[in-house]
Amino acid sequence: MSFDFNLWFFIALGVWFAATVFRNVYEVLKYRRSERWARDKFFRIMMVVMSGMWASWGFMCFSDPCKFTSPSWLRWAGAGLFAVGAAGFVLSELHRKRGEGLTTTGIYSIMRHPMYVAQVFLAAGVALFAMGLVTLCMVVLWIMQMVWWAVAEERALEKKYPEYADYRKRTPF
């Protein structure tokens, strides 16, 4: 393991942190004032913020000042984890209904939050592939954030769709 100070890592960390805070504030406001904050204009802004968050995450992983050495299979396991996350993200996006009711088919019949699970796989996969120790440890923050978003989303879905309680009982996270 080695540590090399890298200013670009800390700049990317700042961008990632700011985007993460912005996204969490958006989530709180979306569920407290759902009519106003769920509109297309705010959603588009959030997609730009999320793009910045992901770009900075990738940059952070590859410029991580604390690299670890590992067997090559672990690095390729990270690439595989990234590929599974990318596939899960695409599948969840393809099966998601927008404004047409509760989505319970496709990948959503296997898990309630495939997009959040995919994001954790993507983040962990890149960190493993880049062999960044700091970013690999930060995956815990991704997991905490995804669980928090899922809890907030489930509360809103239970209010909006009476059938959600049954779906929640029969379908894991």
C-alpha cells in the first residue's frame, strides 16, 4: 500500500461531496413537497448533478492517493462487479414505469430497488478495479445513502400505492 498526495483527488472529492449533498437535499425536498420537486425541470438538474457525481467518483477512484496491491483476480472481480451494476442499472431503467403505476415486473419482481443496488455495484466495482483504498472504504457511504433513499422512497410509495405493502412483503430490497 502506498500513499501519494494528489490534489486532483481532493478536488474530485469536493465535487463528489457537493453533488452528494445536493442530491440528498433534493431527495428530502422531493418527498416533502413532491408536486413541486418531482417536476421535469428539477429532475433534469438532478441528472446533471448525478452525472457530475459519477464523473468525480470515477476520477477519485483512479487518482486515489492510497492504492493497495491485490491479486489480479480481485481487480477483474471489480470489473465484473461494475459490469453487473451497469447491466442492472440498464435493466431497471428499461422496466421502470414513469407515471403509469407501480412497477413490479422484470427486475422489479426480483428486488424493490434494483437501481440503488446497481449504483452500489458500480461504485464498488470501479473502486476495486482502480485499487483505491480510500474510495473502496467510501463505498460504505454509498450504501448508507442508498438505504436512506430507499426508505424515503418506500414511505412515499406506501402512501401513493395501497398495493405497495404487499409487494414489499414478497420482494426483497
